[in-house]
Amino acid sequence: MRTKKVRGIARDTLQFILEASRSSLPMEFAGLLSVEDEIITEVLILPGTESSRMSALVRLYMLPNMQVAGSAHSHPSGDLRPSEQDIIFFSRTGDYHLIVGPPFDFQSWACYDGSGRRRDLAILDVKFKDDWFDDEFDDDIGEESDDRLNEGRR
Ligand code: ZN
């Protein structure tokens, strides 16, 4: 399965991965990344640990129309380098692989290609459909809430 062109990852999607990884502690979080309009916008959560990930992957590949761009998982140790098992997994799962670690902020992640080499991945501000709702009601909400709602758009 070939990956289409990828321009980057949506900021909200990266934030979701970071938050899910933090709340999975002390366990590892793992998911597959899917692409829409050349942007990584979706995470399909994979059960299990590094060693059991491959069997979950095989099952997912049986789903029709699944466009897998790569994967994302956490290293609770904070060492963002891929393990040997990771690199085997990366080579079968697409071209963009995120590893995140504590403190799970926008600096504590790295992206690798299918052979485990570091690569750049842009963080893109994408307007999701439900932003519409926020825009409509911005005027009625106090300043503090406005800051929170606007976070995802910068
Ligand atoms: Zn790993």
C-alpha cells in the first residue's frame, strides 16, 4: 500500500496523540495515522505493546479503503529513538512515524521515515468542521474561554 503525498500533521491531531500518550502512562500509547487531503488528521488506536502491534496491524490492513500514512506511539522512558522492533514496524506501515515522550508537549516528539531515519513533519493549522460552532458563539463567551477556543487555530 503506497502513501500519498503528505504535507504535514494537523495541530489538533498531534495534540491528541500527546494527550493520549500522557494519559496512557505508564503504558505505551500506539496508533496508526491516516491522511485526508494530504494532511494527517486521524489516529486509529492500536491495542497492545510493541511486540503485539504487528498482529493488530495485519487486521487493520484488511479493512477496505484504509489510507495509512504511518504510525504514532509513545516511549514513556523519554528516549525518542526507535527500537529495533519499531523499525521493523515502520518499514511496513507507511512513511511517517511519530515517537512522543514526556513531557508530551509540542517539543517532545520526533518523526521518522519507513527505515527509521529522522525526517521533518510540518505542524499545520487546519480548520475542522466543528470550528464553525466556536465562531458562531465566540461573542457570547468570556475572554478566558476565547483563549482556549482559539488555541487550535494559531
Ligand atoms: Zn517504540
